Amino acid sequence: MVRTTKSAPQVLSLSNNSQRMVTLIPRASWWLTLLLCAGVAGYALWVYGTMPIGVEVHPDMQAAFERNAPAVYSHIFASSIALILGPFQFSTRLRKRLPDLHRWMGRIYLLAGIFVGGLAGLYIARFAYGGLVTSVGFSALAIAWLFTGAMAYLSIRNRDVIAHRRWMIRNFSLTFAAVTLRIYLAMFFAAKVEFGVFYPLLAWLCWVPNLLVAEWLFNDRLLKRG
Ligand code: HEM
């Protein structure tokens, strides 16, 4: 009897702790995601909004950017909108409290961010630094970005919330390529690998693993939960 009454609150406090961990981990990852996205978008907006085009990229890239300035600016400014708005679309609290805001931000994310940013990205992928491997890598990313965005939109128009969530998870994992690309870039620079060697690899590495993680870690779990 005594043992039962003593152990009962312990079990209760343990489950409270683990419950707290279960909510703290996703919340911390959400803040980290927001911080990384806002950091990359903020830096891009600052550099491309205040400095001559392509000042911080390879001279060959800069020359190509100068020749195609409208497409490059459209890509960077529109994609930054997607990067900033994206994390907010996954906030359950915001979605429940302000559903209209979720809808409007979703429309801006898809139209201004993915549609404009993706089409401009597809256009500039043709002259990406590093030749065919880079061009095909970025083009495939742009097509996947546009396709998953269109599927997310069509599924919510059909009121299929589960499918909408799945497509948005896939789509945002691709938006997040802007962050992962810059993380790998810093790692390759730190390892002193030559830019011309690793850049074509980056055009694939920045998004293929993201999509796999989105599928296995998030969508697969969602499927099991039903
Ligand atoms: C997910 C789809 C995306 C595709 C297909 C894509 C494609 C590209 C391509 C092809 C380039 C030119 C690279 C070169 O010339 O070698 C580029 C550059 C750039 N993109 Fe994206 N991009 C995407 C997402 C984003 C996002 C979400 C941002 C948000 C900040 C972004 C910001 C930039 C910037 C700032 C550059 C110029 C290079 C630099 O200053 O680092 N892109 N992108």
C-alpha cells in the first residue's frame, strides 16, 4: 500500500517531465528553423538590397548575375518571402488562433514566394556556375519546388487537409535548401575544398537529403499517427 502511494506521484511527475520534453523539442526546433530562415533571408535582402549585384559571389557568377539582373533580383526577393513566411505556416498555435492569417500568409508564400521565386530560379539555373551538373540540380529543385507548391494548393482547394500538410512539409523542406546550401558551403570552405569542385555537388546536396528527411521523419510519422 505504502509503496503504491509513494510511487504514484513519482510516475506522475516523470510523465509530466517527458510530456514537457515532447513539447519543448519541437518548439526549440521551430525557433531554430525560424532563426536560420530569417538569418539567410535577412542577409540576402541586405546584400542584394544595398550592394551592387553579386558582390559576394564568384566573379563568373557575378558576371552572369549582371547580365540577368531582373531574374536574379526576382528570385532572391521572392524566395526570401517564402523563407520568412514558411516557418509561421507550421505554427499550430497561429493556425488555430488566426486561421485567416494562415490563409493569407499561405497565399503570399505560394504565389509571391514559390511561384515567382521558383520560376525565376528555374530561369537562372540555366547559367548557374559549374556547368550542366549544377544547372540540372538547381532546375530539378525549382521544378520540385513549383510542383510541391501546386500540389499543396490543389489539395487544400479540395479540402484535403492531411494531403495539404504533407505537400507543405515537402515544399518547405525544399525552401529550406537555401539554409542547408549555406551551411554546406561554409563546411566546404572550412575544409578548404575548391569551390569549382564542390559547387555542382551542392546543387543536389542542398535539397535531396532535405526531401528524404521530410518524407521519413515527418510524413512517415504523420502516416503512422493516422
Ligand atoms: C528552393 C528553390 C530554389 C532554387 C531552385 C534556387 C536556385 C538558385 C540558382 C540557380 C541560383 C544561381 C546560382 C548560380 O548562379 O550558380 C540561386 C542563387 C541565389 N539564391 Fe536561390 N534557389 C532557391 C531558393 C532560394 C531561397 C529560398 C532563397 C532565399 C534567400 C534563395 C536565395 C538565393 C540567393 C541570395 C542567391 C545568390 C547567390 C548568393 O548570393 O548566395 N534561393 N538560386
